[in-house]
Amino acid sequence: MTSTPEPPAEESSAEVDDRLIGAHDLALAALQEITPASTIGPAAGYVAEEDGSVSLRFENRLPGYPGWYWTVTVARVDDAEPTVLEVELLPNEGALLAPEWVPWAERLAEYRAHQAELAEQAAAAAEGGDADASDDDAAADDDLDELDEDDDADEPDILHAGDLDGVDIDELDESGADDADSDEVDDADDVDDADSDEEE
């Protein structure tokens, strides 16, 4: 794997202690107490702080943190050995950062405004849908009316109740009844004639 060139130290008016700059082993031991060694890359320079301490930087191999550096700040008191002041993961210039924090009250107000906007859009869509449905209903009614008119045109003319195509059904029934009565009378006459013949 190709490592990035070690960036130069940042400008500072404070005097830099060479023993702090060379305290890489101490810094790595401190880092390995908070993160696996596999997440720590090679040394990536240092920053001389105003108070005389030095922040040693190491490349970060954690996924999701491009452009960030493990940073270990070390210092010395008088002639004592270097000691670790702070260990942290800090972004470099151009690093991927989270968006700025927004207070909950502002986020809640934005959420409510968005919900109100969605409700208005839904209401407008519903009104438009009702209008379209009314138009569809009117068109369907017109179609039904046209069908009824066509059916009426195909139906035969009815002169009056019980008559169809000019023929009086009641008259047909009455004539049928008269024929049946005459047949019965003729049968009765035949029976009478037969009885009289037998008597003779």
C-alpha cells in the first residue's frame, strides 16, 4: 500500500521539542489502547502547539472517515519524559464532515412545516380527483341515456295496455273463450243426439 507523503509541520512560534516529535512509540501505545492497530496508519506529521506540546498525527484506516487523522498530543514537564495529554480522531482539510448541528426546536419546526405542505398537496389532489370523478359520472350518465334512447327506438309501438302491434290481446282471449264455449255446446248437442237415438 502506498502511503501519502508526510505533511510538513504547521507553522508555530513555539519552540519545538525534538523529544516530543520523536515520541512515536509512546503515541502508538496510547492509540492502541482505544483502537485496533489495524486502524492506525503510518505517521503523518505533527503540529506544534502554542503551549509547547506537540500533536503527532497518524493516518486513519477506519472506514467512513476519509481525510481524518489519529492525533496524539504529547508534552514534557521540565526534564521529565514525554507524556500523553490527549488522544483523538481529528479531520484534516477537505475531510468528510457531518453536517452542522441544528437545534431540535428548529428541526421540529421544519418537520411540521413539511407535514403541513404534504397535507395541503394531498387535499389539492383529492379535490382534483373529486372533480375528475364528477366528470366521469356525468359522462357515464350521458352514455346510459343514449343507450336508453337506442333501446326505446328498437321497441315496438304500444297502442294501449294489453295491445301489441295493433292486435288486441284481450280480444284474442275472448274469441278463444267463445270458440271453446261453442265447442262445448256442440259436444253437448252430440251427446243429446246420441241419447235420443238409443231410446228409439
